[in-house]
Amino acid sequence: MAIRVLVVDDQEMVRAGFTALLNAQPDLEVVGQAGDGAEAVALAAELGPDVILMDVRMPVMDGLAATRRILENGTARVVMLTTFDLDDYVYAALRAGASGFLLKHSTPDELANAVRVVAAGDALLAPSVTRRLVEDFARVQPVVPITPVHLTPRETDVLRLVARGLSNRQVAAELVLAEQTVKTHVSNILTKLDLRDRAQAVVYAYEAGVVSPGPRH
């Protein structure tokens, strides 16, 4: 079955362009378009999309508020659309439950891949987004580091590397493990900590002090 997508942006040309690009893919289908956050909330409840491409800045209701409302009762995964990768909303969007970020000037292949990645349950976090998270945390009061009581030492190691923005393959190379083993560890981490995806795992790792902001990270 095709991955069902809702496109949300206050610019009609952006919506039309994204819709045309996604509908050109055999495994993707745009089931609706919304021009503001309030409309997005209503359409998400009505249509039940798998993935929502959500603009950050919109009239009536912005993308952050809309994402919170949608994820309160829904199971869709949200990808925030941004003009710049160092958007001020990065951390707030992840806290709202977004599964990742996509630049509006991304290529058609990047757009389609982003939808597939998020629909599969993975997070879409570019290294620049991870760096912004570190910068944001560096500006606030440091948290007291804790060891997640439900995680094994190896799972904690994996979480720490995931929070630094490493892919499963990179984590496997760093810890000298099979990639499938890392994938299993990530799945166990999400289950034990009751997290939706890797994006939430990154937020958790920084908030819990598993990863400390600073130049070495």
C-alpha cells in the first residue's frame, strides 16, 4: 500500500509542487493539502495520513501547535518543513513530537526519501540539526546526568551515539558491532523508554544528560 501523505504549507505553489513530486512516486500518495495549522489538524483527523509534511511558520496556527494537537490523538509522523537548517524552531519542534526536518529546497529524491524514512519509523535528523540541539542545550542550565535505569550499558552507549547524529551503520562501526545488532539495540531503547522514534531518543538523551553539550560532542 502507498504511504499516505498530508502536505501543509501556507504557500499554494509549495503545496502544489510537493504534491506533484510525491504523487509521481509509485509508493507515495498525497491524500490532502492544508494551508494553515488549524486546517492541518482537521484534515489529519479526517484523513489519517501516515506522514505529514508540516511548514513551521503559518497563519491561524503555526506548525508547532498543529503538530502537538495532531500527535495528542493521532499516529501520523510529522516532518517539519524549514527554509534554513538552523531554524530557531528545531528543538521546540522535536519536543512537540516531530520526527525530523526537511529543507524546502530539497531535491525530489530527498523529499521522497524523507517520507519513506519517517514512515518506516526512523528519524530524519541532519548533522546540522543535531549540532543545533547541542547549541540550544549549551545555552541552558546543565542537567544532572542520569543513567537510564532500564537500559543496559551497551544500550546506553548506542543511545549516546544516536544522539550525536550517527546512523546505525556508523554506530556499528564505532562500537564494532553488526548493523543488525545496533538496529535491535535501538528498537529496545525505544521500547524501554516508551519513545516514538530516534528523534525522541535524541531529545531524551540530551534532557537526561546521557549526552552533554559541549565542544567534544
